[in-house]
Amino acid sequence: MEIHGFNKTTLLDYPGHVAVTIFTGGCNFRCPFCHNGNLVLHPASEPTIAEEEVFAYLKKRRGILEGVCITGGEPTLQADLREFIVRIKELGYLIKLDTNGYKPQIIWRLMEEGLLDYVAMDVKASLPNYKKASGCPGLDLSRIEESIAILKSNRIPYEFRTTVVKGIHSVEEFDSIGRLLEGAKTYYLQAFRENVNVLCDGFEAFPAEIMEKMADMARKYIDKVELRGVE
């Protein structure tokens, strides 16, 4: 596994659990508002963390920590993701996977083998706006729809989430996103936050009252729609 970050304790990344977060390198999207720009564009320039360092820590913290969140970058690009998860599961940990959903068959296989306990999928935008939001004009959007359908089959707990960015999203498109996710259990609208690693400069967050209007549009189709990171 190409590991470039290791947060040894988090109460936020895995809902309801004390966990660690592992950051993998590389991504198949180029979202201009991505806050992990170095991991996406230049993962080889980032410090690496040996797998055995991670496993030594996980063994030491058994009984204290409950889960492991694997994020990125995009973890499903890692060729040995399955084997890595198997080793973690053997230690008794729950696994949360963060993904952009572009590798639905990997998500499906991991779920079918009982290797995932929670999935958080980023829904970048409404389908007509996906290519702009992802920074990838040649996307096969059927893959996104397939991953959404897989998670909505309710085999394991999951959430969908959208980082909401002025200059990328409109209020009106959250009706389309709501319809895309109709029947889903949980959907979060996350406030954009500027930082030094953002892929492209010049983006801003929407005011809380505008994000609440977006959430109201999605609530016509999804029971639980909440805001995250809104001040």
C-alpha cells in the first residue's frame, strides 16, 4: 500500500467510533477544489509510511481503537487494497472506506467478502456538472450511478456526501442530486474549506443559509440530509 499519511486517533472520520485514518496516494479525479492536492498530483513527493509501522500501532492499540478509515487520494486505485484490509480485519478492526465511486466493482467485491463495515462516497455534483466538478471531461458516469446503486442496496452502513463549492455548484442542482440519490439513507453537504493544498485557488464556501436551501432541495428525496463543517 502506498501510504502517505497516518492520523493515529480521530473521533470524526468514522462516525460513532474511535479510529485511525490512513491516507493513500494518487487519484483518478482532478477535482479543482480538492484539499489533498499533493496526494493527488505528486504522491511520490510526499513522505511514505511503512505498512509495518501501521500494523505495529494497530496491534498495540487493540481494545482502545475500534476502526480504520482508509481515504486518499483514492484508495480503490491501490492494487493491494484487499490484502491490506484483510490484515486489518484479522486484528478485529472495523473498516471505513472513503471513495469517489469510480471503481464500483472493487467496492462490490470488498462488500461481498465482508471486508467493509462503512462506505463514504463523494458525490461530486449533479451528473451534468460532474465533469467540471471532478476535473475529468472523459468520465464514464455510469460507474458513478453503479456505485450509488450498490450502496443503496443497504448491505452495509454508508453515506453520500458533497463538498459544496461556490464556482462549482448551484442551488438548483441539489434537486438533481437529490433525485440521483433518491431513497438513500444519509446525505451530507460539506462546507468547502480553503487550505494550502487545494488543487486550484479561488474557490469559496457558500454561506450557511444557502447551504440550508440546498439541503432542503435534497430532503425532498432523502430522509436524512445534514450540513457538515458549517459555521
